[in-house]
Amino acid sequence: MARRKKIYEGKAKTLFEGPEPGTLVQYFKDDATAFNAEKKDVIEGKGVLNNMLSEYFMTGLTNIGVPNHFIRRLNMREQLVRACEIIPLEIIVRNFAAGSLSKRLGIEEGTALPRPIIEYCYKDDRLGDPLVGEEHIAAFGWASQQDMDDIVSLALRVNDFLSGVMYGVGIKLVDFKIEVGRVYDGDFQRLIVADEISPDSCRLWDVATGQKLDKDVFRRDLGSLTDAYTEVARRLGVMPKGSAVPIKPTLIN
Ligand code: UDP
């Protein structure tokens, strides 16, 4: 079989050239990293779980009209996605204080925020993805004012959707990160949600017990990461208990 052309290799995923122009194959690896890759491990099965969970969330977003890059899942580890120009920002939405916000501002983890807070980090591993403000984004031309309005609107829609879906299965959405990319439809350009939505990029706490069901389990050595992600997948019905076979989410046209 001919080797596919690798377009980009990140810490948790690899992108290959897709079968048609304007598409990419996104491969989910088992590699886990934290603290800007200072902590590393291979967690068997993580890639499969994140592939299924990202498919589930992106399909849900499509069904409520939030544009995103997901086209279809190809197999246990790969999905076909629309190619886009990634805006070099990590867009973080927070509902409760945790992680770097708690550290920076001295707010106890778990404190409810008066409104969702959106933060931006400049995507640059060498710099450790520094927090930036809208002034930096405008001055350095990373996104236009129109892009920023669209990014806020996308981020808040994803937040409402994900918060509701997770609450429905007894999980609190504390915070999450998305990435956004630019696509061209004829003469028009627009922004779509890209990358992945998975427990690698969200903080998810059990509503009743506060148990962490996200990458903090790995960051803070709290137990088995696959057990935590499997529990999220099981509650959502993405992966029934005891099964390695995912349930395919339905795309509503
Ligand atoms: N996050 C992410 N990738 C990053 C940085 C953060 O997916 O490179 C997610 C993280 O999982 C959490 C949210 O963004 O859900 C907020 O992360 P925070 O700024 O608190 O950073 P951390 O404490 O993870 O360093």
C-alpha cells in the first residue's frame, strides 16, 4: 500500500493528505503530553476514545448548525476532516475556575465564574502557548475584528452545547479549548471549529462526586486515564459498557 503524505505531526494527532482536495485524514495517537510536553506517556486506547468522542461532539455541533471540520470517521483511529487554515490561537472557555486561571488569579478551583470567560493563547510550543489579549491578536494580525466576533460566537455556542450534553450525563463542563480554522467557499471565507473536542481538551468533573474525568487525571497522576475517558464515552452512549465497538452518531440532514 502506498504511504500517505504526512502533512503535520502534533503531540496527540497526525494529519495526512486526504483522498480528495480540501480534505485531510486526522489520526489520533495514544501519546499523552502535559506541561508543554515535559510530561509524556503512551496511554493505550486513548487515541481510539478521542477519535470516537470528537466524532460524537462534532456531529452534534453539525446537527445544531455549528460549522466544523468533521466529515466522517474512517476507522477506529482516523477521521476525514475538511482542510482549513488554522488561526494560531487556542480559544479557552471557562465556566468554573480551574488550572491556570486559578493559579494566575488565586481563585479556588471549582468556583463558579459570574459569566463564561474566553481567553486566548498564542499557539507556539517554543513559547509554551502564552496567554495573549485581543490587542496582541489585532496588532500582530493573527485574526481580524470580524474573525474575533465569529470566534466568540462559535466558542459560546460550543460552550452551551457541550455544557448541556455533559450535564445530561452527570458531568460538569469546567472549561475547554477549541481551535478554529478558515475555509473558503467560492469568494467567501468563514471560520469553522477544527482540531478535536475530547477529554484531552476539556475539564470534566462528575457532578455528584467531583471526580475528574479528563486529562488532569494524567497531569496530576490521579489514576487511569483510559478508565476516565471510557467512563465519559460510556455515559454518552458512544461506547457501551464492555464493548470495544463504538455506536455511530446519526447525522441529521
Ligand atoms: N487546554 C488544552 N490545550 C492546551 C492548554 C489548555 O486543551 O495546550 C485545555 C485544558 O485541557 C483545559 C483548558 O484548556 O480544559 C484550560 O486550560 P488551562 O489554561 O487551565 O491550562 P492548564 O492548567 O491545563 O495548563
